[in-house]
Amino acid sequence: MQNLLITSPTNIRYLSGFTGSKAVILQTAKKNYFFTDSRYLEEAKRTIPKTFELELYKKGHFEETWTRLIKKHRITEIEFESSNLTYIALKHWKKIGRPAKLKPQSGAIEQLRAIKTPDEISLLKRSQSINEQVFYSIRKLLKQGVTEKEIAWKIHVVAHDLKADSLSFEPIIAFGKNSAIPHHENDNTRLKKGDIILIDMGVIYKGYCSDMTRTLFTRTPTPFEAEIYNKVLNIQKSVINRLRPEITAHKAFTFASKKIEMIHGLGHGIGLEIHESPSLSEHSKDKLKTGMVVTVEPGIYLNGKFGVRIEDMGVITKNGFQSLTKADKELTILQNM
């Protein structure tokens, strides 16, 4: 990789710490250039590392600054993040980058992001700690008559009160039969005594996401319901015990899929984005490495009846999976119903 144009806001933040909405990075063999307009000058000075050369341009005059640098350094070829640029944007970059040719590239920065630094792991741990505080807070509100939407909104409120940046995704709150829908969209379904409750939630803290799913009971489960719950729990524990550096994500998925029907991925990397590399899925070619942070979330969904999913996140160490999730996941019956 000689020259790389970076336009993804997430990758820009990862490399520079900059969180403004207007920035572009050009990595070359000799220098790293950080482009932003005058509105973000102070933030750029405060956040970007000294390894970047700041290229400031007046609002509306980016093209002039970019073209001048391309010609000055006689750059003939630039790789770009193909997963981030739209067709219209690509045409624009080709036009202003002449005579340099643009060549598609995908995943270079994402591969770097997949392996977390100790500081990133600390932030992910804190993010999950806040997530669990929110979970235990809203769990007290799970009483007959409350709606899924009301609980989802309360998650937003409590997360804000606990100093989270925001939520890492819109929480999934699924009561009763809705728990059999893996990515259920919250509605006005009211909680009833006897319902199984599935909650999938996460927050963002200083840019880093958390993710956790718990399934709760509002009464003593039937033997069949308990069997399904414990089957999911035991599979999750078995998968976690097998996760090690160098194991393939496909192998982890295959192990789980031999135990239950997997209608979604087994898990995913997590960091500045809720879904990152590696992907623990059927066709994944990823291999686990020390420092990766992943989720493990097997589930069983019985259409029209109920569903069970249990999800934890943890870091891959030389000794295996070190969980960042501390919330209890043994079969739980709510006492406030």
C-alpha cells in the first residue's frame, strides 16, 4: 500500500482521534496528510497526532488544496476505501485527483482495528459496565402492562444519565411471542405475566460499543422452556471455551451449528462500530487473533412461541476468551411481576 485515501469517519477517528464531520486522510509512503476545513481547525490541532501534516482549506475550496498536493508530490496512484465511497463520490474523486488513478481497496484499516490495544479494551470494558448498569436499572421496570417501546426509551434515558455517548444500536425489547423474532422491532406490545422477555442492548462510551443479550422469565418456566434456555446457555459456554488465537471463525460457527439451527451469525467483532471484523459466521474466512474483542450470541427461535438468545462480549487472549460481560446469565425469573 503506497497511497491510501481514507474517507470513512470511523477509520479517520481510529487513526487520528478526530470526531468532526469534515475530514479526509491521505496516507503515503512518506507522510500522512489530514485534510479539514477552517471550522475544525482547533479540534484538529487538539486531537490529531503529530505524525499527520495538517492541510487546512477554506470552506468550499477542498478541491484546490487536494489537487495542489497531488501535483506537488507527483502522486500517480491512490487506493480508496471501496466499501465507503458511493458511485457519485468516486466520480468526483476521480475528477479532482487527475492525473492520479484511483484503485479500489477494502479492509486495510479494518484489519488494524480488529486487534484492540489495551486502552481500547479498557474502553470496551467500561462501555459494557455501563450497559449492564442500564440493564439492571430497566429490569426493575419490567412489570405487567409496560410496553416494549417504553422500556426501549427508558434504556436511552438511563444510558444518558450514566454518561454514555449514546446507544450502539436501537435496543431490541421482545415480549412473549416476539422473542421468537431475532431482530424484532419494538412495538406497543404490553408485558403479560408468563411472557418470556428477550433484551438485546448496547451503549457507546467514548466511541466504543458494547453489546449484550439476556432472556428473562416472568414465571417458573415449563420443563420445555427451561430445556431450551439451558441448551442455548450450554452451547454458548462450550463455544466460549473453544475460542483461542488462530482458531477460525468458521470453525466456531460450525461447532454451534451442529448443536442448533443457526439462523444468524454466532457473533461478531466489536469496537468503534457495533459490527466489526472478525465475523463468526458460516462463510467467514477470519481467524481469531490475540486482542480481538468478539461477541458470542447463539439463539433458538420457535416461531409463534418464544425465543432464547444469550450474548456476551470478550477479548481473545493467549489463554482463550476473557469475558467483558459480568451480568448473570443463568436462568432468571423476575420477582417484580
